[in-house]
Amino acid sequence: MNELLSLFSEKNIEKILSLGYKLFYCFVVFAVCLFFIQLSRKAVKRFLMKQAENNKMPVDERKANTIYSIVSSIIKYLLYFIALCTILTELGIEKSSLIAIAGAGSVAIGLGAQNVIQDMLDGFFILFEDHFGVGDIIEIQGKTGTVEAITMRTTKIRDANGAVHIFPNGSIGSITNYCKDYINAIVDIDVDYNENLENVITILKNEMEKTKDMPYILETPEILGVTELGASAVTIRIVAKCQVKQNWGVERELRLRIKNRLDRENITIPFPQTTVHMQRE
């Protein structure tokens, strides 16, 4: 009886040790997978940034960040797949069974995950056709923000309020990119109906000639002329061609300079007024 108990106990200990070894092995494989993911990300980023700095590849820092985002995503999924196959093999599943499972899984993915495949294809074309890149300011489905990351499946942008919007690449549709080559800074100036508009436009042109000291303006701002006859003011529009992402700063500086110049010239900038008539019965 004691011999049977001893044998039974030894078998349990062997099973526990075997299970513990397999769990430890799975943990080690997973940890190594995470380590190589982090290592590959750093290596890819260091390589792309070095190529961009040395001009050895036709990519700038913006495109290097975009390629890094997508390549690191592909490497991550590939390493996860290798780790999963290694763990399943250790747990006793034969390689031939893994191949059969992978084949069945690919069929299931093809039938049930068409949206995922579409997202990945669109992610590839976003990179290949350079629709936008990491760091660009874009508008998607009414949401405007800075691109923080592009993966094979999704695009992540952060708006001015700090909110993050994540879009599957297959559902993006039309895109407005505010960071292609240049962008226009647009400033509308309201002046009083009693002012001489030709004189005002001449003064504004003279002031725009003085903007050559502004670092982000690419060309002398253009006075388009009168764009609106409002209820209490005449609107004159000014357009300045400037570097991408700098249009808001340029607009603020232009408004400040124009306001100071109009004050010096005693030109009135009107504000809405309401006249109330009181009548006694």
C-alpha cells in the first residue's frame, strides 16, 4: 500500500514539474518575444533616422517616422505569431497540425475578416502613395488633428483638445492634408464703410511688404481685395503663403501688425452696434 502511495505521489510530482516547466517555458518565450519587439523597434528607428540624416535614402524625417510606425507593427505581429507557434509546439501540438490550423485560419480570416484585410491593404497604399505621414495635420471624417501613428490597420490622430481619434484604414475615405508643400494663412480685416478703401488697401500692401522679416512666410502676402460687404463693415482678405504647420502663428502675427498699423493711420475697425429707440405712449 505504501509503495502504491509512493508511486502515485511520484507521478503527481512529475506531472507538476512537467506542467511547471511548460508554463515557465511559455513565460520565457513570451518575455523573449517582447524583448525582441522592443529591440527591433529601436533598431528600425535608429536605421531610418540615420538614413534620413545622411540623405542615403529618398526619405525625410516625416516619412522615416511613417515607415517606422508601419514596419514596427508588421514585426510585432510576426514575432507574436512565431512565439505562439513555439508555445503550441511545446504544449504538444505537432508542426503538421500547426500547418493545418494555419491553413484553416487563413481561410477563416479570408471569409470572416475581410475588413481587416481591407484595412491592411489601405494602410499599405497610404504609405506607398504618401497620402500623409506621421506628424502631418490632416482631416478625416470631420476630425482634424496631428497624425501620431500609422499601423497596417489603423491611423491615430490627436486633435487640438488632446483627444485621440483612431480610424481603421479601410474606413478613412477622403483625406484633407494640411501639410503638403505649403499652406495659406488667411486673414480677414473689417474696416468702416466711411473709410477710403483704395487708401486702406494701399496701406495694407505697404505693411505686407514689411513681412520679409517673418521666418515662416514664403512669399509676400497678397491682398485679394474686398470679399464681403457686411452689415457694419467691409471685409478685406489677405492671403500669405507659408510653411506647413505655421499658418496659425503667421495669422496671429499678421493680425497684430495690421491692427497696430491701422491704429497709427487712424483707420476705424468697426464693431457690431445696436440702436434702440425708446417711444413714450
